[in-house]
Amino acid sequence: MTGADARTNMDLDFDNFWTATDEYPVLQWQVQDVDLRVSQSSIGEGETTSVTVELILDDGSTVTASEVADYDSETAVASVSDGTLEANSVGQTELTATVAGESDTVTVEVLEPPNIEFSDAEFDTEAAVEGTTVDATVTYENTGGPGSETATVTVDGETVATETVHVDADSETTESIQWTAQRNGTVAVDGEPVGDLSIVAPEAITLESISLPDETAQGSDYDIELEFNNTASHPVVDTVELRVNGAVGTTKTVEIGAGESTETITYAHDEQGTATHVVDHHSDDATGTVAIIAPAEFTLDELDAPETVTNGENGSVSVTVTNTGGAPDTQDLDLLVDGELVDTQSVTLDSGGSETLEFTPAFDQQGEVTVTIASADDELETVVESTAAASDDGSPGFGGVVALAAIVLAVVVMRRH
């Protein structure tokens, strides 16, 4: 009763009233619009990609019809069957999907076939506790059209992970491939040996303690330091589970050095108050707390600037900045003149701390100039009148013109005499 089978198994009039979807049929009048999407609108010859047709129904809901839509391509460059597009030949075509009389069209470009080659692979893990997630990276280089390659990771000859890697035309792509460490042996990517992996029993590593800062700002990153004792003679990749205030645990991966070592997890908490951290490590656990305080907030006050300045000269602009938040911080204060950044000063303030900063911008504009000082949290502005420099006789900038006019007039008078 779903998909294309509905046309065969259900006694409905699909010619005049009903239309099939990837799910149950709907009435044709319910289909208000069709949205056609192609996962890769540019694709290499011989490659395939998925096609999605979404029907927008009269009540605003949607249903897919990717496998049952009627597809039409203006050329044989590409064709679609059961929601999968196949790139047949190099070129460009308009692909149309139609359902219940509604259509949508997209452009598909088929490029030259891909020419993808293995370029490099890396595996940096020497040992891991059984069950820990480890990863290798693989790089492919493509000198042809866009395409995909399947990367395969083996350990001691047994496949442990596969990953489809898409590589754009004339480009290089590096992907990380993960798997669960369960076997000792040589790690190979696409048959290329990249390292050896040893599996370590969980009992080889113990969690000794946890260390946290006394306080930190809400939403800011802080470090959780974990003290381990690793009885192995080499670094080992392991996992811990972090729970904060009883919330569902988050798994973190750490590389633990040989012997006694300190590993760091970076975390941020979004609620003020006391955050209780519990770190579970196999049969061990450790607990620590940190006070989450209000973040810093740099507010501005007492913006002082001259009412008038002489064009081309510097003016003194000052502002008082106060940290009205709970945590110390460092921020940049920006000075803008008519929206253009002309100076920046950095200031560090404890909670409740205050400081007055002075700027000396040059006023090269004439007329009213808007002066703005902004922190990350606040902004103040004022208007300064920038006037032309006065002439020697005290007139506002016309002395030279007046003197020239006087000389010309004198010459004319002398000639007349």
C-alpha cells in the first residue's frame, strides 16, 4: 500500500484522483507544490547520486515521492530511476520531476569521469584500551571530474571500517575514519600499512584525581585536569565519561602518557551556580566542583569629547569603562570616527573594576563628525564639529583668497592710472 506497489495493490483511480508517494497515496488535489533536489548537481560521468522529490501538501505537511515521481531529462546526459540519478555522458541537462501535475526543474552538469588516486594515510595511535574509538585519516587526489572513493581500514588483515569519500574535481580531500579498537595488529588503509595498534586492558590505567578552577565565567571554556597512572610503557588512548550536575554523560577521548600523567578536557557550562563534575573511568570515578559566575560585562560611561576641533588636528576623547559582570576579563575598546575604525585599546578589569581610557584621533573631515567608542557589550557616541583652520587675519580659511583678490585689484587700478 506504499510506494509504487500502491498502484498495483490498491483499487484506486491513480489516473484521475490519486497519486502515489514513497509512503501512502494522497489525493492529487492535495499536492500544492513539488521540490526537486539533487545531492550533487555537478557529478562525474559514470557516477550516481541521490535525488529527492518532496511534495508540499495543502495542509502544509510534506511527503517524499523520490521513487515514484515521473522524471524527464531534456538530453540523455543523465537519467533517474527509483530516486537515483546516473550520469551517462559529459554535458548539461535540465531534469524535471512531475507529481500530480506539479513540477520542479533543476540543472545537472555531468563532468569528465573522476580520476581518484590514493595519496596518503596516517594513524598516530600506538595503543588503545579495548572498546575505545580510534581513527585514521586518508587522503585522495582527483585529477578528473567529481567522484567518490570507498576507503577501507583493516587491522591484521580484517576489515574494521569503510567510508565513502567524495572528492571534488581537480582537488584533494582528507577524511577521518573511525572504528572501535578490538584487535591487535597492523593498521592498513586501502592496503597501505600505516601503523601498529596494541590493545590494552582497562585495568592498566587508573584515574587518580580531578582538578578544576575555583570559579569561571558562565559560558566560558575551562580546563578539567585528570590525573592518571598508566602502567603501560607507552601512551594509551582511552575514554572517560563526564557528567555535570547529574546530566547524561558525555564521552571524551584522551591520550594518556606512560606512568603518571595529567590530561586535560576543555568544557563550558551555561548555567550559573555550582557545577559538580563526575568523571567515570571504567571502575574508577572522581568528583570536583566549580563555581559558575556571571560573565564579564564592560559598560561605558562619561564619554568626553570636545564640542569643536580644528580640521586636521587631533582631539582628545576619553571614556570610563567598568566591568559590571562577575568575572574578570580583557576586552578591546574601539574608537570609530564616522563609522571608520581609527584606534583600539585593550583593557583588563576585575569584577567591579573601572578605568578611564583616552584616545587622540585626528579629525580630517569637516562638519559634524560622529565619534563612537564601543566595547563588546556597550557603545557610546557623540557629535564633534570639525571646522576649517583660521587664516592669519582671523577669517575662517579665506585669507589667501582675499589677499590674491586685493593684489589683482591693485594691478588693475595702477594700469588705469
